Amino acid sequence: MPFLRQFRATPNLLTLARLFIIPFLVISILDGRWRLAFALVMLAGLSDGLDGLFARWLKQHTTLGLYLDPIADKLLLSTLFLVLTHVGQIPRYVTVLVFSRDFGILLISTLLFATNTLRDFRPSFFGKLNTFVQIVAVVGVMASHVFAVPCLNQLDTLLLRATAVLAPLSAAQYAWIVIRRVSTPIDSSASS
């Protein structure tokens, strides 16, 4: 499929809509309009689920979508961490650990990709768990402003502490996997 036509693929339109939501989400949080912000987060989550579903149903897997979807996900989550930290809802140390992990992984993967050392960057178990806990923590923090559930604040604190532990743990696991894969000698008999 030609590059410009890839923008019209339904999954990619949903991903672009998710990107379009981000500034309005930031404005809503900064203005203290938590119900609207929560609704926008739910809408973004729905678009994330639907874009993968439509890609499979409509067989519209595109190169653009391969890169755009994870970029949109990471941009949305990172923006939420930053803005929620700015308004005092997430401790700074949690956001620093999350961004340090992401920056480290981005730097290592870019160097390995640029040097043709390694091009397969599958997420690790702790990486997937870390992302899941981050999403639930952010949604929980926002939900505590919308729903009057007494134990929600304690759950948020627990999830944010888990995020602070999982971020460096998943970075360490990723580094260990990369070091192991890079240092494994290539079997020359298998390539002949």
C-alpha cells in the first residue's frame, strides 16, 4: 500500500485520533476537569483496542501503523505521567524512574539498530507488566477524582510504588536480554 494511502487505513485513523486527543486531555487535567479527562482517557483506550481489532478484521496491517501505534501509546502514557506529576497527582520520583527507563531503552535500541547489531526488540515480561501497571496506575489516579471510592487512593499509592519498582527492574531485564543476545556467537554452520 502506498505511504499516503496508509493514513486512510481505519486502524491508522484511530491511532491518529488517539494522538489528537492528547492536547485536549492535557488541557482538561490542567483545568481540573477530571470527568472530561477521564472520558478522554477511556476514549483513547477504546481507540487503542479498536485499531488492533480493525487491523486484523480488515487485514489493514501497514508499515505506518507498525510504528505509529506504539509511538501514540508511549506519547499518551508519557504525557499523562508528566501532566499528572505537574498537578501533584503522581510523585516526581515515579515519573523520573519511568522516564529514565524509557530513555535508556530508547537509547540502547537506537544504537543497536543504527549499528545493525540487533534489530529485534521484543518487550520483556517485566516490560509488559510495567506498562500494564503504569496504565492502571494512571487510570486509577484519574478515577479517584471522578469516583468516590474510599480505597482508591490506597490502591493508587500501591500501583505507583509498584511502577517505581517495576520501571528499573524491567530496564535491568531488558539490558540483560540485550547483552545476552548480542554476546551470543552466531552459528556459522547454520547460515551456510
